[in-house]
Amino acid sequence: MNHLNNSKSSLLVHCRWLIRLRWLVAVAVVAGSVCEKLHLSWYSSETATVGLGVGIGILGYNLLLWSSMRSMPLRRMPAMAWVWAQIFPDLVALTILALWTGATHSPLLGFYVFHMVFASLLLSREMAYAVAAVAGVMWIGSLQMTGRMPEALHEKLMVGGWGCMLLITVYLANHITQNLRIHQKKIKTQQVRLRTQYRQIHAILDAAADAIVTLDEQGCIQLVNHAAEQMFGYAAEEMENQQLSLLIPDDAESEHGKEAGSALWEGAGRSLELIAQRKDGSTFPVAMTFGTWHVNQQRFLTGIIHDVTEYKQAEQELRQLNEKLRSQQMNMIQHEKMVAVGQMVAGITHEIANPLAGIDSVLQLIERKPDRMSPQRLVSLREQVNRIETIIRDMSNFAHPTDRQWQIVPMGELVATALSAVRFDRRHRNVTIEQRLKQPTCYVRVQPHAIQQVFVNLLLNAFDAVAEVQNPAVYIDSECCEGCCSISFCDNGKGVADADCEKIFEPFFTTKPLGKGTGLGLAICQELLRQQNGKIKVTSNKPNAGATFTVTLPKGEQPQSRGF
């Protein structure tokens, strides 16, 4: 139905054009007839009168066609009949004029060509040939009826040539119009396809959750989608042909403004974090990605803008949670240190009690016999005091919150510090500790206090593991390879079951009796080593032959000794 209405609409346009042209022709015929009658006298007076009548007739039926076209609805208009109503009266009028202006020698015979073109334009190929046939029959019939049929051969050839001219005109005009119609149909098909694609693209853009903005080389907004309207609060008409600074304020002092301008002109196609501004003046963070494209050597940029307000809020909350978690981890680490110190309290008490007993003996001797005070007695007192200071300093260094400073230290020094801390534990007295560290010692880049806590925890666990075996022993081995250093703590205790090896580093998992272990020591050791870019693993020796915990740390460059 739409195609039919479109065809009739096109036909209506052509018919109106013919009616306008016919007004001019009618006026020209009337004016020519009047001039012929009054001044020119090229033909007889009767011919001028006939021409005047034909001109008035053309005006009359053209007026009838014009009024019919205005009053009749388009859908009720018979297309074929309407075209014939346009062409047939013209052929009659042209035949009369040609007959009275010289018949076969009339200068108006060439005007038949125009009607053949009109017929080819408005009608099908068969109907156009039918119009040519009607024109030929009408012309030959009028010559027969008026007795003007040519008898000479050259005149008959002229009539035949005139008929061939009409047919050739129809053929050529029809061929041209058919090609034009095919081309026009292709153009219309392409237009429909382009309009469909345009609507689809707009539908896709409007369906996008992120704002999409297209800019020209001058930074003016050419196209926005529905999400951009919702995000910024502007209507599309308010944003189009405006600078991007309407949405992304161009602050010369702002790093964001400079970065946005750079992206516009350099078109890196990367994502930028910028500050956008809504119509109400409120600002919010966005992530913008630009892509460039070209049309007719003109450059355009399409920006996809994503509101990252929720992401930034979540990021801030996550950062706070990480800080809280880090604080809790530090508290747990410190708690484990205090647990280790608590386990060594008895040993520390004993270590301090011995020098205190010596000091007390010297003081009692001085009280009884002040005159026997000698320099040797004072040296003995100083030695005992220094011994107590050393014990307190070692425990204070171990119990102090972890130092976060990175240092390059020898592995042997870390082991010695850990052994110095655990020497106060009463379990240490019954255990043979054998160090088999390779020389020269390997240097590692670590936070010393963290590694000291790991080693102390592993040594205390080893003491617990060998508590019930004869000849308890702990072996400390080291191994250096390219890029890393490893140290192993091996005991001859009861060992670790294979099933427990896979989960022994999980928080709150413990193989110790209820109430004796928290299950956090090895988990904290693993986390501390992860922070040091190191790792820990456990391997179970032969059944009832102990377990081996191996710590691997990144190698550090050995400090260069300075000469003086």
C-alpha cells in the first residue's frame, strides 16, 4: 500500500508539472493565433481561427484536469486513466494544429516527440508504444479524412520516417527511463537500508548503559545518546554543537583538564579518569575512553563515558577494609609474639634469677665485711648487671612491634638472632641444635624483625615436636642458589601426616593438643613471608622421623666493604 501511494504521489507530481506546462502552451497557441490573424498572415484566416479555438480548448480541458486533481483523493485516482486523460487531449490538439499548419510539412510535427517522452516517463513500455500507435493512427486518419494523404513517394517516406521517429523516441526514452527507474529504485533501497541502519545505530547507542559522545576536530559535540542525557542532565539539543568543556570542565590548572585535552588531540584510545560536571553544577568522577574515526578526510572522536562514582566509593571502602585487615594482622602477629614470650617466661625468669643471685651474694658479703670490698667484686657486679640488660634487651627487641624497614642482612645473622631469642625457653635446654649453614653466608633483602619472628615460631614448634622423643635434635641447614636463599629447620620428632601437610598453613589449623596451640602461628609465618616475597613449605620425613620446614627468601646483593 505504501509503495502504491508513493507511486501515485510521484505520478501526481509529474501530472501537476504537465498541467503547469500546458497553461503556457495554451497561452502560446492563443497568442500565436491572434498574431497570425492580425499581423503575420503566414496561413489562411481560417487556420488562425482554428488555432485560436484549439488554444481555448486546451485552456478549457486543462482547467477541468486541474480542478479534478484538486478535488479527487489520491487513493481513488485511477493512475492509468489519469495519464491517458493528460496525453490523449494533447495528441488531438496537436494533430489539429499540425493538420492546419501544413499537414506533412507542418513545423509542429516535431512536438509529438515530447508526448512520446511523457508517455515513456509516466507509463509502462507497452503503454508508451500504444501512445505512439494512437498518435500514428490519429495522424494518418486525419490526413485520410481531410484528403491530405501524400501521394508522392518522398512525402510517403517522410510520413514513414515520422512514424519511425516516434517509435525510436519511445524506445530510447523508455530505455533511459527504465534505467533511471532501476537506478532510482537502488537509491531508494540504499536510502531505506541507510535509514534502517541509522535507526539501528541510534537504538544501540540509546540502549547503551554508558554515555556516548561524538566530537569533531574542533571539540564540538555532534552526537550524544540517551544515557548521556540522563548522566549529565542536559537535553541532546543543549549539548550538540557545544564544546566538551560543557561536560568535562577545562581547568588549565587541573591535571585532569590537561590530560583530557591531550587525549582529544592525540587520540591515544586509552581510558582516562576525569572529573565531569552535571547541569546542576555537581561534579562526579568518570572514566572516559576515546576512539578516532574519519569520514571524508574529517576526523571525529567518539568518547565512552562511564560513571565510576560507585567504583570509587567501593575502592575507598576496600582501602579502609584493607587498612583494618592490616591492622588486625599486625595485632595477630604481635599476639603470637606475646604467646612466644609467655612460653619463654619461665626460662627468662631463670636466666635473670641467676645473675640476681650472684649480685645478692656480693651485696651480702659487703654488708658483713665492708672492708673486703675489692675491684674484682665490682667487676663481678657489673658483669651480672650487663647479663640482665642483655636478656631484657633481647626480649624487648623480639616483643617490639615489627619494624617495616627493608635491609640486606646475612642469613646467619637472622638465625643467630632467633636462636638468641629462644635460648630462654626451658625446652631449649633439652634439645640439641646443630647449625649446618653453608659458608660464605647468603645475604637476603628482608624486614629482619618479621623473619626473626618466623624463625622463632619454627624453632618453638620444633621444640614441641621433639618433646617426647629421646635425644631430641633440631638441624638448621642453608642452601644458596641463583636469585634466592633457602633455610631448613628439621627435627626428629613425630613428623606431620601427609594429609595435614596440605592444610597446616591454614588459619586455626593445629596438630597440637587442645588448649596448647592457637593454629595461627604458621598462617602468620606464611603471610609474613609472602610480604617478604618469600615462601614456606613443609615436607614430612620418614614415619616418626620428624618434619622439615623450608623457608625461601629473595637474595640480596652483599654490601661492599669500605676501605680506609
